[in-house]
Amino acid sequence: MARAAAEQLRLAEVVQSWLGRPVLVLGDAMLDEWRFADSDRLCREAPAPVLTLRRRISAAGGAANTAVNIAALGGRSVLVAPVGADVAGDELHDCLDRAGVWDRTVSQPGRHTPVKRRMLAGDQILLREDSGDPDDPLSEDGVDRLLTALDCATRELQAAADGVAPTLVICDYGLGALPARVRAWLVAQRDRYATVALDAHDLADWRGLAPTVVTPSFAEATRLLARAGRGGGELQLEHPEVDAGDGPSELTVGAAPGGAGQRTGEPTPGEDRVAMTHDGLSVTGTGVTVNADAGAGVDRAVLAESRLAELRAHTGADVVAVTLDTDGAVVGGADGQPSRSHSTPVPASHAVGAGDAYLAAMTLALAADAPLSTAAHLAQLAATSTVTGTGTCVCRREDLLTALGQPALNADDRQVLIGTEGLDTLVAEHRRAGRSVVFTNGCFDVLHRGHVRYLEQARALGDLLVVAVNSDGSVRRLKGPDRPVNPVEDRTALLAALSCVDHVVVFEEDSPTALIEAIRPDVYVKGGDYPPELVPEAPLVQRLGGQVRTLGYVPDRSTSAIIDRIRAYGQEGSPEVVAGGPPTRPDPDVDRVLDADRALGVTLPDPADEMTGSAAPPMTGKAP
């Protein structure tokens, strides 16, 4: 039991380690539309149900859903993809914005955004309508603009990650987003990306890329092997002369073609159905014939394991993960030791997009240098934990942590003290939940009543209050060599204990502009009796779409008054009455501290605005 708990904690640490990791997703983006209806009778014209539409949901699909899963799992996700200048494209942009994905899609006038519309009644999919012509290629100008967006997004991610090479995920589903010129550019620019994950219907199109990991379905892996013309041993492969565009895309186990109980997979446009024989010994489909003579009981997992080395050789990938839908996955790396993961069968309407969650988690784990067995485990767990209801699957970081026995922190046990690396990701999670973000910053050297009232008023301006605290070095540069009075550990601990503060982060710079750019607050708050337009950070906040508010002070409550009072206690004779407090008997402990300070030549200054906390010039008015 203790060993299992320790393993779950280790996996949870991997999930935490990929927070904020930069990932660029490129490929075929589409819109998933779900229409939920009621039906209680058949129509008179035909034996068809009469449907009454109750609600409609739009979600990102394809490469867009992979990008959404990357963001939901805690990565810094950017999507580059061609999107039509149409209503579906507008809805897809909204989906990306809600998910916190950096939308770098390229509008393609005259080209429709691919849409998959599903009509359901009683949680059962009755029909699916696909729109968007996969045979409609990008124009030369469209390819140029896509390559420009790809190059710019790569530079943008690398700059945001302090020069760290980003991770690349390629989602090629045969819908025309990745023509030959784009593939050639990626092969030539491979060194710009630390980790490259490839999910493609036709892996043969990507020779020379040398990806870190490929995630073909069983049928896609079969197709690649058949095209390679390799055979022998237990598995004989033949490849008839057919059009290169044909071939299976997905496969589920079922009876032989034409047999009772047959279940067939979903082919790419223009291809025939594929199926596997009941005894698990052969697979047939347009352009592919796979025969095996390995004895009774051979299943897809065994066949996949026997060809992992060949798949690695043909793709040039370090890792091959053959996904087996309801049967889990088989994963193999350079050590030649395959690992097997399992999944729980669910209705088909619950598993749409589960492969995107698998790809996202596998990519993030490998990018975080997790062992292959760990990456495979987390990927399968991410896919499995998403299939709990009807709709396009998205695995959130908190879902994955909960599945690992490490539930996400709630309001009573929240993660208050956070690092700058994961701040923007954490804020994005709150935004996906519809919460507005309030941001303020300062030194908060001697926390007092004025600070507390100020923070309570700031919290009332939104749903989430993030407080950025100047580091000790930053305070010294802003306030003088004798500050801070309290070290940053004490200052942040006191702020984190306030119920009105949701998150506290420490920053080293003299100005909070980098944090403002990262989290893009809805409201930026400063203390003072001056107009908001005089706040130095105001132009940046407004450019990012936020507003600036200034809050007044509590009279006679300031850090200056507190320090003056302490200094008065240290003087010879009776204490003086200072603003903000009644006369009090000297505290011998305070006297000892002040005597020690005087012996060291330390004097307490008369500080400026305690709430400034940046390199801004002093404002009028006293700080709280």
C-alpha cells in the first residue's frame, strides 16, 4: 500500500513538473458540434425518429482539441492551423480563447473550417454530418502565411520560455492543413524543437522528420508496415497496387467482413471499411492485407508488440505508441521492452477525442524527461479519465491528479504560494472556469490594517486576487539598504494567511510588467489617491484588455507610522505618542532589537509608499 502511494505521488510530481512547458501544436483543426435532442415518436413520412433539439455544444476538435488538452493539463499551448473565415471558424476561435490556448491560427478565405456535427437522442449518436472538403488544398499564399505563422509562433514560444526550445505536436488527419511544403519545412527545421510528437493517418508522408514519439492507431501502423513491403516470420504483409491515398485510419476488433457481429473502424475519406477476423489472425482493408500465422489467441496487442522495432525503424521515432482504442495501447522505445496499458470500454459517444488527451499527456511527460513507462502510464490515465460522459474529451490537470489520488486543492486547501513558472497556467485554469482575475503588487514589508483593508477591497473587484510581492533584493533597490524589515518568507506567509488572497507570487524584478504580461489581469489595482491614468503600468494593462483601479488608504495607517512608533519606543525616557497608536509602555524586547541595530550602525528609514513595490516614481499620498 505504501509503495503504491509513493508511486502515485511520483507520477503526480511529473504532472506538476510540466506546468508551463511550451508546446506548439500544428495540424488539422476542426470544430466538434454536439446537438442533444429528445425523441418520443416516429414521423409519418418514414420510420425515423422525430427530434426536438434541446441544447447545442461546440468544442475544439482534431489538432485544436490536442491544443486544448495541452493547456488543460498545464502546458503553455499554442495552435497554428488553417481555419476558414466562416461561422465555424469564429466558434473555434472562441473555444480556443476559453481554453487558454494561444490562438495563432491562419484565416483562409474561401476555405471552410472542417466541422463534425453529431445528433444525439438519449445519449445515443443517431447521425454525424461532416463538412469541409479535405480535397480543397491550401493556396500558395495560404501555405506562405501558414509557414510564417509557424515560424513566428516558434520564436514567440521560445522567447516566452527564456530561450528553451519548445515542444512540437503535429496532427495530420489528411484534411489538407499540412501539404508537402509544410512537411519539408518541418523536416528542415527539426532542430528548433526539443521534443516532436507525430500523430498522422499516413506516417509514410513524414519520412525524415525523426520524431521523438509517434502514436499511430493499430490500422495506421499496419498501413505503414504494408507500404514498407516488409514481411516474414509470424506476420506476412502484402501491398496491392492501389492509390496512395487509400488505407485504414482506425480499427476495432470484430468478426470477419460480412460476418455476424462485425464492428468496423472509421476510414479516411474515400476508402473502404477495415475489419479484423474473429480469431485475431488477419486484418483486411483497402490497400492493406495482413496475414498472421502465430497460433490461436493472437490479438492486436501481440501483433503490435511483434512489430514495434520495425515501426521505430520506418518512422525514425525514438518511441512508438500503438493505440488500440478499447484495448489500451502498446508502447516501445529504444530498450526494446514493450509496455502495455489497458482502458475501460465505454460508449463511442464518450470516447471522442480521448486520443487527443493521450497524445497531449504523452507529449508533456516526454518533454518533461519522464521515463517512458511513466509517460505511457500517464497518457493512458489521461485518456481513460476523460471518457466519463458524452462530448469531446478534455483531460484537465486536476482530473489527472485526482485519478492519481492527489486531488486538486479546493478553497479550504488551496495552493496559495506559487512560482512564476506556473502562474500563467494556473490563472488560465481559473479563467476557463469563468473567473475574473484581479492583480496587485507591493513590498508588504510590515503588514497592517491598511494593507488588509486594501486587499479586501481589491478582492471585491473580481473573483480571484493574485498578489505579487517584491523579493528582498528588489525591496532593497527600491527602498534602501535597510529594507525590508521582514524577509520575503515572512511577508508571503502573512499574505497567504489572508482569506481574501488567492495566490501569492514573488518576483525579482523592480517592475511587475513581466507578470502583468503573463497573466493579463482583468483588473490591476494600486493604492493611492491619484487617478488611475498616472499608474505607470496603466498603458500595458489597458493594451492587454484590462482596467486599472486605485484604492484609497485607511487614515493614519501606514508602514511609516509603525516604524516611527518603534523608533519612539527606542528613545530615552518616556515614549512619545505617534500617529496611529496610543502611548504604550516600552517593550524591553523591542529595546534590545533597537540597541543591537544601533550597535551595527543600522537605522530605520522613513519609507515611501509601501504599496508601490515597483520602480515607479513616488505618488502623492501616504501608503497604507
